[in-house]
Amino acid sequence: MGFEVDFGRDIETDWYNFEALNTPPDHPSRDMQDTFYVDDKVMLRTHTSGTQIHYMETHKPPFRMIAPGHVFRVDNDATHAPMFQQCEGLVVDENISFADLKGVLQVFMNKLFGEGVKTRFRPSFFPFTEPSAEMDVSCVFCGGKGCRRCKGTGWMEIGGCGSVDPNVFKNCGIDSEKYTGFAFGFGLDRIAMLRHAIPEIGLLTSNDQRFLSQF
């Protein structure tokens, strides 16, 4: 689909991880991030969105890019880990709409989970996109009928997405009057857990041969 891959860096400054993404020091969304700080202005990245900022600073639109890589958060339970993997995507061009975002993600999910999978978008909030949405796919285990794994809803949450906020373009020197774009982000570990019915995220990095031999 014409996307270029950029892996970015594991250690980021406050500018790339938060401020350039429309998240200043007093922004309430920072309460959602439990961050591993190196010092006041340097941290292990909490998402791969900072790679998008680096990319926009060094490339002129139009472009399509994805940013896979490790991210780090102070979190640890059956479905969360202090280190996990994300893949974020960014498309910037003239006349890009939310409909383009939905079309790209529908094709992506069809390739990943099969042609019969359905998608839905629920309103949400992210500092760097407006409007923002959470994307769900019809449960790959029960076909949307409702089961234990989808908690009877028939849907499974995959990730977040939205149209790029004009303030983000401004921070990167891109004319928001001429260009629009969309961004999306998924947890690769969570997608693997859904696709292969893996009960705990820690199994993915446990190096247990009994687990690994199944794949």
C-alpha cells in the first residue's frame, strides 16, 4: 500500500514523546502515561508516535509511513507489560479524510484476520488526533456472536486512530491548510494474543520452549 518503514529510537526527548504531539507539560492526557524517565526531559518512549514527528520534520508530503518498535510503560499484568511492541502508521496528503483511514484499516484487518472480519469505530480521545476513535474488529473466535474471549460483546478492541490534529502539523512545519492526514496505532503483542488465543502477554517474552515450540 506504499508505506515506508521507519523504526525510530527507543529513547526520546520530552518534545518528541509528548509536546510535539500536542501534549504539553500540563496536559491531562499525561496522566494516562506511566513513563520510565531517564531525567526530566529524556525517557524511554511510551509509544512510537514520536517517530512520526521525526519523519515529518525530514520529509515533505505526500507520504505514507509506519513505525514499528518497542515501547515502555510502568505497567504489568496479564494483558500489559513494561515493554511491548507497537506499530503506528501515518498518511499525509491533500484531501485525506477519515473515510480514507477507515478504508485502509479495513483492508489491513481483512489481510490479518480474514476477509469476513468486520470493523467498527468508537469515538475516543487522543491529544494528537481530532477526531479520534478506537477501532474494534468482530471477534475472531466466535465470528461476532459473543463468547468468553470477547466478554459476550462480539467485538475485540485493536487500537486507536484518528485525523492528525493541525497543531501537530504546525509543530512539524507542515501547512495544515493544504495537507490533512490520519494516524493509527496497534499493539502487536495484543494482536498476536488475539490471533493465537494467548492468555498472558508475558508468555511472548518468557523464552519458555514449551510455549515457543507451538509456533
